[in-house]
Amino acid sequence: MTETTPAGTSAPLRTNLGIDRIYLRDLSFESPQAPVVFASEWKPQFQIELNSRASRLEDGRFEVVLMLNLEAKSGENTLFMVELQQAGIFRIEETDEEKRREVLGVACPDALFPYARETVDTLLVKGTFPPFMLAPVNFDTLYAEAKQRREAAQATG
């Protein structure tokens, strides 16, 4: 169960959140410069994109997909690319629509992230690249920023 205190109130809002399943939905790995990449000095620049989406299933269940794209470059050369979709089926009960959106945008991606992080690290090691542990992500902050952008876009038109 997740318990949070909505802004402007002192009473926590309880949300029953259950995880039915966590699964790997899609995975792609490319190393277009192999085997030459293994002979060069390892000083890549990394670019990471992280997004999530949720879709309603039935009976208070939702599929949430955490999408992660990781690219390593050295100059103009792409060393590797990883595209990952880590997904889960979550049950959410006893909550209002705003709180449900927050749970889908914060708690669910937060539950999926460790699985995505482990998959990326294992995949890169199997590709004989150095281990890569993704830094923790604050999904509360990402959700709040996305909400502010949506509200600003609605206000302007």
C-alpha cells in the first residue's frame, strides 16, 4: 500500500497498489562499431532518455511501460545503443483520478526501474562493455515537472 499526503492537506490519501506482473516488453542492443570499438580508448559520452506511459486494462488494472534509451558515443561514432521497455501490470484501487495518475507516473515507474537498470547492466556486460549502473531516478520530480509542463501548455492554449 502506498500512502502519501496530497498538497495542501494534512491527511494521507491511501492507495492500494498491487503488482500482478513485471516483464520485459521489448529490448534492442546494437554495437555498430564492433569489433573496432574494443580496440579504442574508452571515453564515451552517454545520452539517456527515460519516459513512461500507462494504459488502462480491466478491473482496476493498468499496464505501465518504462521506456529507456541509452546511447554511448565517441565523437561521431556510436559505440552502442540500448532500447528497453520494462513493463508491469499494476492494480490500483480506492483512489481518485488525480491520485491514480500520480501513482501511475511515480510509484509504478519506480517499481520498474530496478529491473530496467539490471537488464541494461547485464546486457552491456554480455556485449563485453564495462558495467553500467544507471543512477537512481527521482520519479516524483519528473512527474511534477511533466505536470507543470502540461498545465502551462493548457493555460497557453
